[in-house]
Amino acid sequence: MIGSTTPPVVGQSREGSVMNQLTPVAQGERIVSLDVLRGFALLGILVMNIQAFAMPFCAYMNPTSFGEQEGINRWVWGFGHIFFEMKFMGLFSMLFGAGVLLFADRAEARKTTLSRVSWLHCNRNFWLVMFGLLHAHLLWSGDILFAYGVCAFPVYLFRRCSARTLLICGLIFLLIGSGLSLMFGLSYEQWPEPGQAELAQFWRPDQASLDAEIAQYSGGFAAGFASNSEGAKFVETFIFVTNIFWRVMGMMLLGMAFYRAKILSGERSDRFYRRLLVAGAVIGLLLIGIGLRENLVRDYAIDYSFYLGAQWNFWGSVALSMAYIGLVVGMVRSGAMPALQRRLGAVGQMAFTNYILQTVIGVVIFRVLGHYGSMERLDQLAMVVVIWALQLWLSPLWLARFRFGPLEWLWRIVTYRLLALQNFLALLLGLVVGMAFNMLLVISNLFFFPMPEGVTMDDQEGFSAWAAHLPDSAFILPMVAHLAQAFFGGWLAARLGTLFGVLHPMRLAMSIGVLSLVAGIMNALSLQIPTWMWIEMPFYLVLAWAAGNIEVKRRASLAV
């Protein structure tokens, strides 16, 4: 229980039947510090993303490759590099990891079964991957939603781990990512010359390449569409495997550790957050400062700065991200600047919408209106401040009228409400597969008792006349086929229903049994079957129940 001197960061949970439903989190259940942190991180990301919107991508990584680097522009770049580059994306990744645990914990607290929680997690992140692919290929190749959605699947496997284990695993993933960069950097001299030349052209393109890129992306949205999509594919494959995956996984696991340790929810002492702020800032700024000096001394030479020199900021950004947590959560606990907190919290609640809105604004200004490659860094920073002001004003205004942001609402629709459609799909697939078993065995029976020439199954009169003269043994395999439909179809529907997580699996299995029974009765009435075959009718329901019971017992064994 948080003491009276600590401002509450978690609202009271709703009681009653809502606790047992698969519903989005209620407003009163939100953790204020997480929303404020998310809004803070989302706004900070724009300081770096604006560079990728406005200039050739080489300028994002290598400040000497494009644009004016003297005077105020140099200071603006240095400010962004020291305080923003990788820090806010790292913070956002930590919050996403915490969100994975928060989602699972709340679903389980509502007595939701483990399989349903797992399916909901997979379902919502499958759709996040889809949103990310659309964002990357239609708008901007620098998308991060795809990476978050993909990494959410393996990171979910760590949800039962302790804070200490999560911390260690997170550091291991970061070490692997850092080790890969070191390996590439230390082996650079041994690379084939074509590989070195290609990387050098990417790191510091010649003027002709820069002019071509600027002309392409400033010539309207359609002009750069194909190139942007190609860039997205490269990011989603090679860059993801060698860099992004390890970084995002590591930071997500650190975020899960911080959530488990009750750091992100503001439940530690004021002294703890002050220490986190000071330690993170000192370590982070020291490492970043050393790296900045080493890279500038070498004039951002590719053999050092692309891989080796980037490690200073790689690790320094981890520490500074933690310092930001100490700063923001400490502010929430103290109640300082409540108006700003409310606005940041609103931005955080609409983080998905605001993230895409930032992209849309960037694409419109720099690609549609043709300002790509022509805006200096100081002007870009001024635009960032304008977009910040817009989102800090617009987000609380929207949430005063609506429960969710537009894209948050859409994401919840496909995560929660489409589960009913998915259970219908389970029922349909079970029925189709059951019918396939049925037809396979019935057709097999025709090898033993072939129909006369000219008679087909579509010829009901001829088929009935032929069936009336068959021996009783000819109906044994068809009866097995009918019952197989109820059993295998019922089992598959129940199994898929467990995954989809709305209807009880037994209900789905019995639905297949009832449908099979109805079809069996209609079939018996339309054909002249032997009287003894009516004995199969109750077994449709018996076998469907048996199939459903198999899945019920399997689920019960998993819950033990």
C-alpha cells in the first residue's frame, strides 16, 4: 500500500462482471506514471524522426554527410544527439515491454484463462505488425511498430520471470546486439571491397546521389513511394536481424524488469528516483560525451563511427533512458506541473495515433509540399516544438470527448470485438474439416460398392434407388464417416476456440455435433437408409461431447 505522502498512480479497479470480461482497460485502472512517461517518450522521439522526414537518411546517422554543420545548426545537432538519439526510442521500448506485462497481468486478474490471454496478446500484436507494415511501406520506412509487434511474441515468453531475471536477460540481448556491431566494426578492413564501397556510399553519399534522393522525395508523395517501400524492406530484414531486434528485445525486457520492480508505477521511494536520475544522467552523459568527442575527432570516419563509435551512445542511451524515468516518475510523485502532466498523459494514452500523426505531418510537409532536403536543423527543431504544442493541445481535447484515440479505438476493435468473428471461423473450420473427413470416407466406400454407370450423388432419385439395393455392410463405412465428422470437426472447433478465447470449447464442439445431427437426419429422410442406421443419431452428440471433453481436459491440465 502506498503511503499517504505518495500520490496515487493507479486508479481503483472496477468491480462486478467487468472483471471477468475481455475488455479494454478502464480509465480508472490506468497507471498515470506510465501514461505520462509514454507521452514524454513519444514527443521526444520526434526530435530524431524529424531529421529522417526532412533530410536524406545518411544525415540521421552521420551529421557530416549532409547539411550545414556550422554555428547554430551544429549546436542543434549536438543537442539532439546527446539528449534524444536512441534515448527516447529506448524509453518507448521499455514502456512497450512493461505494457506486455500489464496487459497479461490485468487479463489474468479478471480470471481470464491463460490460453485466452495468450491469444489476445498474439492477436493484438499480429495487428500491430500489420499496422507497422502499412505505416512503413505506405508512409515512412523508419517505422518502429513492425519491430515492436514482432518482438512482442518472443518477449511474452519471459512474462513469468522475476525482475532480476528480466534485467539479466535484457542485458544479454543488448550485449548480443552490441557484440554484433563490434564484430562488424572490427572486421571492416577484411570486408570485400564492394561491400566497403556500398557501405561508404550509404554513410557519405556523393552529391549526385544526394541530389537524386532529394529530387525523388521532394517531387510529391508518389515519386518516392517505391524507394520508400524498398527501404522499408531493407529495415525489416537485414537491419532488423542484425540490429533492431536485439536492441528492442533488450530494452523491452528492461522495461518489464522495471515494471516488476514497481519502478515505472511510482511505488518506490523519492530517494530511489533521485538516485536513478543522477546515476543514469552521470553514466549516460559521460559515455555519450566520450563517444561524441571520439567521433568528431575522427570526422565520423566510417571505419570507426559506423559500428565501433556508435557503441558509446548505444550504452549511454540506456543509462540516460533510465535517468528520464527517474525524472518523470519523480515529477508524477511530487505532483509538480499537474497541467503538463495531464497533457503528457493524454498524449501517452493516444501514443499510437500521435505517432502516426507525426509521420503524416512530416510526409505532407517534406514530401507532398516539396520541402525535403531544404530545411535546416534549427528550422526542423522549431517545427518539432510546433507539433509538440499541437499534440499537447489536441490529445486532451480529443479524450474529453472520446474514450480512445482513433487508432487506439481501431486497434481495440480488431483485438477484442473481432474475436466473435474468429470463433465463428473456428466453428466454420471445424465444420469444413469434419465434412472433409466425411466425404473422404464416403468416397472411399465407393471403391468397394461402386455406383452404376450414369448414377451420381447429384441424381437423388437414382442414388436412392441404388442405395436401396445395397447390402447392410455397405452402410458401415458411411456411418463411421458421419460420426467422424462430428468427432474430428468438434475437436478442431474446440481447439481453435481455445486459441481464440471467447466461447467455451465444449460449446463449439457441441455446435458441430448439433449441426452434424441435423445434417444426418436430413440425409436419412432424403435417402432410403436401413432402419438400423438411425442408431447413429445420438452418437453425433456423444462423439462431439467426447471431442470437446478432450480439449477441456487438456486446458485443465495446463492450468495446474
